[in-house]
Amino acid sequence: MKDCRKFYINGQWVDPVKANDFEVINPATEEPFAKISLGSAADVDKAVAAAKEAFKTYSRTTREERMALLQKVIEVYQKRYDDIVTTISEEMGAPLWLSKAAQAATGLGHLAKTLEILKDYEFEEDRGATRIAKEPIGVCGFITPWNWPVNQIICKVAPALAAGCTMVLKPSEVAPLNAHILAEIFDEAGVPKGVFNLVDGDGMGVGVPLSSHPDVDMVSFTGSTRAGIAVAKNAADTVKRVAQELGGKSANVILEDADLQKAVSGGVMSMMTNSGQSCNAPSRMLVPASRHDEAVEIARATAEQVKPGDPTAEGTTIGPVVSEVQFNKIQDLIQKGIDEGAQLVAGGVGRPEGLNKGYYVRPTIFANVTNDMTIAREEIFGPVLTILPYKDEAEAIEIANDTVYGLSGYVSGEPEHARKVAAQLRTGNVHINGAGPDFGAPFGGYKQSGNGREWGDHGFEEFLEVKAMLGYTAA
């Protein structure tokens, strides 16, 4: 049993103000393997005070100093890479291959891109006699989830460090150990005391006091839309900046002129990756009604190639979902799809054959789904794909946009045709013909998928305030 019950505050590992032990569960075994503390408002107060004091000096550091710091963070991160890989796999169930190739890799990707942006960023410009300066916003509160934990921590921390901000992180209590490794990395890299602080806890105990704290200038939250609404309300009384990356129910529009085999099989595998636990997962596959049955057979055959199993075993495609709570929610929604009359193509309720322990979900595909069904409306956050037929392109676009979410979208077809449809989707991202992620592209959503942007220069600018100094250049 790993003992991780200390918090990282003001450059030191400290005990919580009040002990409140919490077990971290390995979702593949359903057994606890680590123990953390759940913090309180008193711990948040200590961490925010440290960040506020550190801001006085860290905000005045030079570009060159912050570039050197980021470079050192990258070096130490690379040294601890394997620790990050195994920890993420153990605490949230990602197969080791995915944890190595994607989960841990995203941290390096964001650090490298942020360093590149910082090198050339124009913090000042003159317009007439006025100088316009961009300055660090201040103390930032970060609340991050368990599904892509390092990705969602580093895409906040890296630009905040680069901008000259200080911060307090509350990682998910479900998968917090990767954040402890990151705190060790920042410490070894020489991040000044008080600049980065870590307090474990749940939403009520730490999330609420952090998002409502009067000395926090900005709160950046990644998680469910329901929780995001609560964060925004908590932040409103102190009029702090709020950036949110929330839920999604992304449409994958497969056009008449698409390579159906490639588009459908690719869409299924993309949906199943990370056990479907991605906010931008292509969970609604829209196919021409005339080719629905053909698409279904391709999807069925692809699903049969998805192998759930032990995250540490060779050949495992997907691991368990993260917790019993998530497992039960997904099972209920699969049953709801059956009850509402969707055609079950693959999978279904219960664990996959041969897996009697662990939060494993059968790779599940529904066809002949209509967009008013629960499985087409709610974010399932599991390896569950819905296939919806459409009669023409106009209906496909209408169905794609008929959701409260707007995080991501996917379009496959002849390039010019796909670009035309992509332009009509009301989403913050659109992936055309299987395009992968881009660390320089803004990531965020329309509608109830959030506000603000992360990644690249757009994400960097979320951590800056704009100051106009009139008469600055006057003779």
C-alpha cells in the first residue's frame, strides 16, 4: 500500500490540517493499492496563501528564466517517464501501451509546445502612444479529472508556468498519484516554492473552497458539465476568470463519398480507445441510411477485434473503466439503449467473457439509433458506440448539431466535401478524415462543452491579462 497522504504546499510535502484517509482503487483488481488524504478548506487556504506570496516574485521573472525552468521540467519528466506510465495504468486502467504512447506522451507534448510558444511570444506592443502589455493573471486554481490525467494537468500547468502565474492543483481523488509524481518533478526541476501547490480532495472538500477562494484569480476546470456549472457558480461571487472543458457527445459524420471500411473501422477503434473515457470521443456515428447495414457489419467485425483485459498484458486493447461508479452508470445506459429499442450489434450488459473481476465493460455497439434516444443524448463515457442513419447531408448536419454539447466532431469523405461539412458543425474541434491531435491547435467546446480554450497559443493566452498604458511612448 503506497502512502501518499501528504500535500505539496510552498515547496514542501506537508501533512493535511486534519487527517482524512482515502483509498485509491486499482480498477483492474478492485483492490486498494494506495492511500491519500482528502483535504479541506484549511488546506486550500494554506496552498492559496503560498501561491499568492510566490506570485509577487515569480510574476516578475524573465522570459529566459521561465524558458530555462520549462526545459528543466522536460528533462526531469523524461527521467520519470516510466513511473508516470505505470502509475496511470495502475490507477485508472489504461493499457500500458496506451499509457506510454499517449497518456504520458501528452505531457511532454504540451511542455514542448509551451516552450516553443514562450520563446517567441509578444508580451508587449505599441499602438500609437499606448503600450499594450500582457501580464500573468495571478493565482490559478486547477481542478482536473482522471481520464487523461497528466494531459489535463500539464495543459494547464505548463502555460501557467510560462505566463508567470502561480497555482494550486486539485487532481481527481480517483487517480491522484500521477499528480504526486508531477509535484516531485516540479520540485526537482527547481520550480520556486509556492509557485506550484497540490492539495488532494473531493469536490465538496477542496473543489468548492478552491473555486470560490477570494485570492484565486482564475479557475480552470476539466470534468463533467454538471460539475462545471457548480464551479462557475462558486467562482461568480469573486468575478474570477473561469475556463472550462466539459462533456461531449461528438458526432462522427461519414459521408456518401467516404471510404466506408476505413471510416467505420477507424471510428469504432477511436471510440473504444481509453475504454471510451474521452470527452471528445466520436460516440455518435452518422452513416447514410442506404449504407447503414453495410456500416453495421464493418462495425461488428471491428468490435470483435477489441480485446478487453489486464492493462499490463500483451495484446490488451482496452482496460477497465475507472471505478465501480462509472461501471454501474455505463451498465445502466447500455440497458437503457436495449430498453428503448436500439439494435444491439455487439457487446451488451455485463463483463466481457472470462473477466470476472475488475470494472471491465464489453465493447458495445448500437445501430438504428435515433437522436432522441438516451444513448444518443447522454455522455456514456464508456466503450459504447451509437450508429445513427441519415437520409441526406442536411439531416446529417442537423443531427450532429442537435445536442447540448459541442466539444468535437469528425467528418470523413472526399476532402473538399468533408471541409464543407466540417464548417457547418457547431463544435470547438473537427477532425477531418481521421486527423489526429495537434498540440498547437486550440482545444475546447461550444455550448455546454465549456468556454475558453486549452492547448497552443490560445491556451497560453487564457493565463494573461491585458493592460493598456496610455501615453507610454509619448515624447
